[in-house]
Amino acid sequence: MKKIIFALFLFVCMGKYSVAGVVSDTNKTDASGKKVGIWKEKTGQTDWYGNYENDKREGVWVGYYPNGVISNIEEYRQGKRNGYSIAVDKSGFYYQKDYYVNDTLNGLSVAYFSGAKLRSEIEYKMGVVNGLKRLYYSDGKKQEEGYFKNNVRNGITRWYTSDGNVSVEYTYVDGNISGKMKTFFPNGNINSEVNAVNSMEEGEYHEFYENGKLKATGKYVHGKKEGVWKEMDTDGKVTKTETYKNGELKK
């Protein structure tokens, strides 16, 4: 677990300016009234210290909780966030780490639970989710993993149980489920599978027992049950047969 001292070291090394502790000679302006030098500014309960050049924030800015513990570290160029932005809890652990280009999220955004345990990892491209998105349970196991393109799901997304096993797997194209829809048993065997087109079930449906034997079969047309549906026992014997038309059971 990384304490904030590592983040502070990173920014001091990277930044053009650094601020630590309480600075007394602050909040100056030049002859034209523009902010210059070290300034102290308050946002909510956070006291910020950083440098101004020509009335714009420049370099590393550090925020402090009322008790003096560092709360935030951000990097500015010409008044806009450019570089890393790190938020810290009162125990000194990360709870958010982002990268900005001209005040816009760009790159990997990482959020943490208490104690710097991963909560989420999301890839951005100029403010839009593009790439991998991962969510985690509080114990560090994956909860969700999928890919995005221009803020919508694109590709395979998997959801996981709290035990770390895949429970659901869908394939997306431009935000719509288009491809295999699968659910799984805790042992990894397939529970059910069906194809989808534009987020509607389409084609053959299969459901299984946990030991892998077939439990039920049927067919979907535009998201509705169609034709003969069968259920089988663990020996493969058909125990139930139903016929559907346009999603309605025929009697």
C-alpha cells in the first residue's frame, strides 16, 4: 500500500514548483493586478497552496485538510490541470489518481477503497471512456471487466462473483449486446448460453446442469420464445415440452 509520501515525492520530482507546510508570504499581485507567486486559496474545507504565473495556476498545487494532512496534489500548466491529480484520505492513502490534459481526463483513472485497495480502473481518452474498465470488490477481487469505445461498451464484458469466478459474460458492439450471452456456475461450467442481436436474444438457447449435462433447449426470435422448448432431467430424458408463438405459450 502506497502512502502519500510516494505521491508527494513524484510530484516534487516532476513539478516545476512545490509547496510544503504553511507559507506565510502569499497572495501577491503584480502592478497590473494579476496573481503572481505563491497563493493560498480555499475550496470548501481544503486549503490550497501553489504558484501563479501571469494570473494562472502553474506547477504543483497541494491541498490540505483542516488538520494539516495533505488531501490533494495536482499539476497545472497555464491555469489548467495538466498531469497527475491525486486525492488522499485522512490516513494518507490514495483514494483517487487521475491524469489530465487541459482539464480533461486522459489516460488511466484509478479509484481506491480505504487503505489504497483498488476500487476501479478506467481508461479515458480526452474525457471519454475508451479502453479497459475494471471494478473491484473491497477485498481486491474483480467485480467487472470490460472494454469501451467512445463511452459505450464494445467487446466482451465479464461480471464476477465475490469469490472471483466469472458469473456472466456478454459481447457488445457499439453499446448493444451482439454476440454470445453466457452465464456460469461457480465451478466454471456454463449455466446458459444464447446469441443476441441488438440486445435481444436471437437463435438457439441452451441451459445446463452444473455437471455440464443439458437441462433445457429452445429458440428465440427477436427476443421472444419461438417454437418447441424442452426440459430434460440429468439422465437426458425429456420431462417437459412447450410450444411458443411470438413469445406466448400455445395451449
